[in-house]
Amino acid sequence: MKSVQSTITVFETVALHQPIGLSELSRRLGIPKSTVQRTLNTLRDAGWLRHDLAERGQWVVTAHFAALAELAPVAVAVRDASHDHLQRLRAECATPVGLFMLDGVTMAAVAGLRAPLSQRDVEVAFGPLPVHVSAGGRAILSRLPVATRKEALGSRLQRHTPHSLTDVRAILTEIERAEELGYAVVRDEFRVGITSVAAAVLDRRSLPLAAVTLLCSTDSADDDRVATLGAAAIRGALAVGESLRSRFDTDDRAKR
């Protein structure tokens, strides 16, 4: 029972003070670093905590946990800030729109709206998917340092369709292209027949928190259509980021 209580205490402390490092956790809790580290590893393996991509020594609550329990403050704030903007994008582009967050080596859907693709296509596309075949993943990685991109991709990449890129260098090239364009494009790499276009949502430090992703059938994804969706994804991501910053500014003023 004592170990369970300790695990819960560590999790709650990370949730309240994220991002937070091992030394700070040990100091706040009065627990030896070795004990805290074992607990962090357990929570990581269970999918509740992960390292902060921007600061590798820091720990944060996962987006997966936010999707299940709605207790990760940043993930919930991003989700709530996105709602109206996702609705507008769906109406404007007549296509499914989702908000995804990077969660280890996969993407977690924290908000999503269905529109005129088949229900099966939407459910498949909005399920957990690997970073390397995700437009949202590539859009997020395009706003992070090259070393972080390589670390997030890893080395053993699974092929999901004949079109999936599994060579790290090829994927890094696509991420560089996304950095130049402001949006990422993935055609048929997770499911044949689905093209996804995504742009990153940035916080006040210009670090990526999530990605606004639009979907269409590959048959309709000519260059003009993709460019239109790319521009829409950028507008949506900027709008979500602005709403999020306004929420945080309001909260900061309320605390003074």
C-alpha cells in the first residue's frame, strides 16, 4: 500500500508542477532520487508520464492520460481551446478535422470531429497512430531540434502500407519540407486512400503542443487541394494557439 501511495504522490506532483525534473521531485517529496526514478519509470511504462521533448530531463503527464481522464492541464487546455476552431475548419473544408498530441512514439487524438469521409475511415485515421506515418507527428517534429526529431523517430519503423516511409533519412527530409511549408502532408502511409495535412500549434515559447490535422481521400488530394488544406491547417493552428495563449493570460491575471 505504501508503494501505491508513493506512486500516486509522484504522479500528482508531476501533474501539478510539470514539466519537472528528478531532483526537484525528490526535493519536494522528501524521497530519495533512486526511489523517485523507479516510480517515474513505472509510470512511464504504464503510459501516464513521459519525458518533455523540449527538455529531456523533465517529466510531464501524457496526452493519453488526458484523453482518458481529462486531468493533464495543458492537454485539456489545448483540447478546449481548439473546439470552436475545429468546427469552423470542418465547415469550411468539408473534411474531418482532428487535434493530435505527441505521446511517446504515437499520436494521441485529444479532439476530433467527423465529416464526409466514411465512418470507418475516420475511426481508423483518428485512432492512435505512429509518429512516423502521421502528418501531425511530422508537423510537431518540424518545430523541434533535429536531434529531438531523430530521437522521437527511433530506428525500427514499421511499414503500415506499401507507401509508408520507414527510412529515417527520408522521413527527416519530409519533416524539413514541413518546416519550410508550415504544414506536413502524408499520403497513404497509415491507411491507403487517406491523405492527412497538419500544422503545429505553438505555445508562448514557440514550442509545439499539438497539431491540427485535416483528412481527405487521396483520390481528391491533388496539389491544389493539399495546398488549400495546408493553408487551412496553418490558420487553424494559429487560431488555436492564440486562444490558448489568451486563456493562459487570463488565468495569470486571475492569480495576481
